[in-house]
Amino acid sequence: MKFRFDPNLDFQNQAIDAAVRLFEGAPRQETGFALVSQNGVVGNRLLLSDDALLANLQDVQNDPHLHNGTPIPDSPELGSRDFSVEMETGTGKTYVYLRTALELYQTYGLRKFIVVVPSVAIREGVLKTLRITRDHFAGLYDNLPYRFYQYDSGNLARVRQFAASNDVEIMVMTLDSFNKDTNIFNRRMDRMMGLKPLELVRAARPILILDEPQNMESEIAREALASLNPLFKLRYSASHRRLYNPIYRLTPVDAYNLRLVKQIEVASVVQDHDANRAYVKCYSVDAKKTVVSARLQLYVREKAGPVPKTRTVRVGDDLYDVTGLDAYQGFVVEELDAGWGEIRFTNGVVVEEGGERGPDHEVIAQVQIAHTIEEHMRKAHRLRKRGIKVLSLFFIDTVANYTDEDGYIRRTFEEQFDRLKRLDRPWARPYRDVDVADVQGSYFSEYKSESYMESDADAYDLIMRDKERLLSLEEPVEFIFSHSALREGWDNPNIFQICTLNRTISTIKKRQEIGRGMRLAVDQQGERVFDEQVNRLTVVANESYAEYVDRLQTEYVQEVGTGQEPPQPKNARKRRTVRLEKGFELNPEFKALWQRVARKTRYRVQLDTQALIEACAEAVRPIVIEPIKVRTTRGRVDQIRERGAFETTLLGEGAVTVERDYEIPNVTARLAEETNLTRRTLRRILERAGNLDQVFNNPAEYLQRVAEAVNRAKRKYLVQGVQYLEVGDHYRMSLFQDLDGYEESLLPLEEGKSIYDQVIADSQVERDFAAALEAMDEVKLFVKLPNWFLVPTPVGDYNPDWAIVFAAQDAFGETRETLYLVRETKGALDEDQLRGMEKMKIDCAERHFEAIGVPYDVATNAEDLRRQVREGR
């Protein structure tokens, strides 16, 4: 198996464009003597003033097309040359910043990059991505030569290569490898002619790419990063602690609502409260000036019986008196320790903050494990036929509970797996002859040096380094056990279940846990799967659904702010089956509808070269390139405050155009690489545009802006020239099957107007539209078109929303004509509110349905539909 990467994902290209556009106007640094500094170092150079950089930054921040509609705060001043990119976990952050590095080289000639990571786990993930994208980037960038490697203090020749090379160099370093004076990186070395490795790197003016920079905010970390003398820093994370000059935001809410990550569902496993046993849950132990107290949850006797209540207790309090229940006899508070966070009773019982006494944890864990295994087997049965490997991840409370010979987690897993595989169920039978030992893999980083873990070396390589093999249906490992090592810097697209077996209130954020499985699934060809019926992450948690959701939503609000409504996770306990009506294929109205809408087409593009040239020339003609200027700024230091901060006054600014002879590249050859048009066609475009002389002002900016303009015009032109032809094939009724949905997304159908008993509504607009269709006398039958019903277009496959049988009536309510329609539902019909690519797909869909004789349009509500029918659409 080999991962495949799509270079045309809008949200990733927006993040890349945001970074590249920051430096618009800077000339491209070609290889030459000018780049070579002392000791033969080839460094980065950026001939762009801070004023120009600030103007570019604000342009990027104010461009709504770059940010999925999420506003980005303006930077009133540049401050440091740090730029933040926020991308939700699972949306390809590492891919984006590696491709950004290559784009910065292509556009500006910048070639020295250091990826700084806070942990070994993240470093392994970055190196893995560099390995598996090598062929992809080679095809995308015409075999652009670049090298990548991890910094190794035992191989300092790599540091000299990094500094002296003319090629693109990407070095991956952990923060710990250079943040202390004792690091070899910061020591003078005889084998480096008495230089420090740091000094060579400083001379190269590297661009720092910080992965998870919120873990590098300490004073020591900031000083270590500054010591590398970076040209600038690009900061990438899903959860920045502080945003420095933000240039792109793909928030958790954006990613979730745009279906760029899996949908979350929660299966909660909690034990009913048992007032026959002493139940104590410790929320906190607090020390104030004169008193130490603890907040506990206890059962308290009331008229209706024992109920859980929160009570505050101090040393000497007797829980029997507090609760009035016999079960608490002997529970007298003996000691409260706010430092260690624990409460001790006279009967020897100790409860820590976040812990509880009373529930039978092993019983709860048994139910969680059994549920996870069954969910896994059911999903694997359904997805195996589609070539999708299903994985489950268990986060355990204590390593020994799995690694010990009698560890209850391993014992319980093996017992439940063997029990479930013997059931006479279709989903259990494939596991009948599978040995439970073969399906388990584990990684506990803190135990790697222990001798009895040596046999786990293969599991480490499989889980941490060889994702392709782990995702293969030929590899037997399907269940992964870990403690904390996999909570950051590791994920896997085919994690479909996460089981949290913690005994205390977890201090790990929910979003950090679920992030291990949020990426969209891939099949055996390494292709992403975009089917919402597939992309569901089930969290099996040992707390109530309400508690889990409340904490998860709180985290979304804290990280995103209150400007967006946090997405509501689905309740796995409220998942329902949407069933096909029996004999639906014999329904005459559905047969007539399907006979018309199910016909397939192929498209071709009528290419009028002269019209394409005119369209591209019109897009290029307005481009004006300002020449490079030297800008002067005069200011006064009015006061020096503590820590050396200046108070300044700006007195004046000036700019002088640089008279410089540029080495002009082969313009049509470079543009041909960017646009896939022939050089002859590009020559004619530039002649018609009449502004080729602008290239002398700033060749790099001219090439970049012309390529962008030509590509925009070309995409629009391709859609305008598309034609559809029937191919004599159709979608078969046998593809319809029962679906899975969630209660809150389902609209029950009472009138029998569909082939399903319910409709899955992806939005309130769809829900309202479906309800209106069911209530309309003219509508005899309607179907939410399944996601395998696709119309091919030059800009990607398109899935329309509804197929409808509509009986148009005369003034007396009699049917005068039966129409078979397809409709797309949108919240607005304003073309400016539809995304560009979305509008192009809709335009293509109109031509597809016109070719097969089916009326098609976009509607916001039922009245739109009636009006369109009256107008003959």
C-alpha cells in the first residue's frame, strides 16, 4: 500500500498561498556568489522591508478567500517575524508546511529550512511524512532536488552540508537537541575547525518551521529558537497558545463542518450509582489561608432516597453524619493534603483529586473493552469489502495493567475477543480462526529500555514508523494499546474507535485524545475516502455522554472563541438505522424517476484556443508590478524602559527605486510549468495582454501573479466549455442499502413519499426542505441522492441532493403533468456566497442533467421549487 496525496485540496492550498503571499515583491534568490557567506555557507536572503512585509501580512489577513470565512485579526504592527498557521488536527498540517517550503524555494529561492519539534514522537511523524511524500513532490515539482534528514549529533557532516549546500535542505530537530549549553550543537568541535554547529546554522539564516509551537513558549525555548538566527518563523498547530501574526485559520469548527475530518460520536460507559456502597468522588483539595477543605461527591439521604450531592468537608468531618447513610460508617476525614491532592480517612481509604472510590472499575473497563471490540468487528465487516482496514486505539490508565502477566486490561481484552469471535454473527465469523495474540500491538515509550519490552521492537516500528503496513489488510494487528506516548505527534487515518480506560478524571484534553483518529480514512490504494457513512470516530468513554460532550464543547469554545458554535458530537447510543422500504424497486413512481436520473454521462471540453487566449489575456492585462525600492525610515528613541523596550516616534519615511539588472528567466518556460499550457499559447496570451515589460520590474512577482491569473481564467473557461454525452450506462438500484444515522439528524417520514423510512439531513436547510416536500401535495416521491451518485466534472466529482417526482397541477388541483426533477439545496442563491469551486460544479451539473433530459436547479426552500416549476425549470 502507498499513500496518495491530492494536491488540489482548497483548504490546504489556501494555507500554502497565505505563506507564499507574505513575501510578494521579494526578488527570487538565484544560486550564486552573492548567497555565499563566510565559511562557505549558502544562506537565505529576503530583500523585503518590514513595511512591505507588514502590508503583505495585512493583505493576507484581510483576504476572505484564504480563510474559509473565519475572520483573522489584523496585525497593526509586524513585531517579530513570526507567522501563525492554525490547522485542525487531521487536515494535513505537516504536508502543508513541507509543501510550503518547496513553494518558497520555487517562488523566492529560499532553500534552508529547519523543522523544530517538541518531541521524538512528532519528529518520527515528520520524517515519515517526508519519506512518503517524496514521489508525490517529485511529480508536483518536476523532480526538484531537496534533501531531508534528522539532526544527529553523531553525524555533524550533515550540519555542514545543510550550511554549504545550494539545494533545498530540510533538517528536522527536536528542541531538546539545541536548547542547552551542554548540547553538542552549542559546543566548539575540532572536526568542524573549532566552530560550533550553531554558528554554521546561524550563518545560513534558516527559516524555522515550528510544529506544535505551543510547547515551545518557555523563556529557554524562545532563546534557543532565537539563537538559530532565523530569517523568519512559520508556526503550525491546531491549538496555538498564542497567535503571532496569524495568516491562516482552519478552526476545529471549520474542519468539522466542512467534513474535512471524521464525525465524532461518543459511547459512554458509566456505572449506576450504588448507595449500598460508600461512594466518594474527589473533585478538589483546596488550601486557603486558614483552612484546607475538599469538594466531594457523595450519596446523601433525602426523602426520595439516596441521591448524589456535592459536599465540602474538612478534617474531622464524619461522612456518616454528612450523608445519613450506614455505608459511610468509618469514613472520618483524617488528613487533607492540598500539595499531593488527596484526602485520607480514618479507615485507611485514600482518594486522590480526580479519583473516586466505589465504582467497580474493572467491570466498567470490561464493558468498554467488549463494546469497543464489537463495534470494531461490526465496522470491519462492513468496510473490509471496500478495502478499508479498521483500527482501534486503547488509552490505558497504568502500563502494568496491560504489560503484567496478569494485567486486567490484557486479560479482559483476550477474554472478550475470544468470546465475541465465537458468536454466530456475520461480523464475528471472519475472526473465528484468528489468534487474539496476533491482533494486538502496543507502544509505551517509557518502557522501551526495559529488557522484557525488547520483543516489542516490531510493534514500535509498525505503530510509529510503518503506517502503510499497519493499514494493510494483510497485517493482522488491528488493536493498539498505549498510555500517553500516542497523544501528540501521532495519528492514523483508520482509527475508528478510541477507548479511554482511565480511572481518574483525565487531565488530557478531549480534543487531544480524539485527534489521534480524526483524519479521514484511506483504502488499500492509499486514497482518501470521503463517504460520511465511513468517516465516524467512536469514543468509548467511562463517563456520561453529557459530561463528555460538555467538556469537549468547553475545549472548542476555549480554543476557537465564542464566535462559532462548537459542533455537537453524535451520541453513539442514539445511532439509528435508516431502512429501505421493502419492494422499493417495484414502486412505479420510483422506477420512472430512477430510469431518468440514473443515466451516466462523460464530459468533454470544447477547447476554442483563441477564446481561451482572450480570456487569459484579459485576466493578465491589469497586472502592474512595482519595481523594487529601498525604503528608509527615520525615527527617534524617546525613552528606554525596563528590559530594554524602546518608546519611539516615527519622524519620516522615504523610498528610492533600485536600478538593477535582473537575470530574466525564460518566462514562457516557467509559466508552462505552472499552468500546463504550451509555450506557444502562453506567448500569444502575453502578446495580447501587452504588459510583458512588467517582468523587468520584478521577475518573480510577475511570474507568480501571471500564473495565478492564467490558472483562474483557465479553470473558469474549462467549465464554460464542458459538454456532456450519454454513455449508455446507469446507476443500478441494487446500490441502495440501509444507512446509519443519528437521531438528531433524522427526519421521520410519515406519508410514505420516499424509499426510506427517514431522511438524513446534513443541515437545517435540508431538514426544512425535506419536511416541506413531504407536506406538498404536488410531491409524490422524493429521494436524498446517496453519496455514490456522482456527476463527473473537470473540477471534481459532484453529488446532487434530491431527486423528486412532482405532479404539476392545474387551477382545479388536477395533475396536468408529472415531472422528474433534481434539486440542489443551498442556504442562499447569491452566486457571491457560493464558493468558486462549488459554483463551477453546479454549472457542470446543469449541463449533465440537460444532456439526459432532467430539469435541474438550485433551491433554498419549497417555494423556490414551486416557482421554478411554474417557470418551466
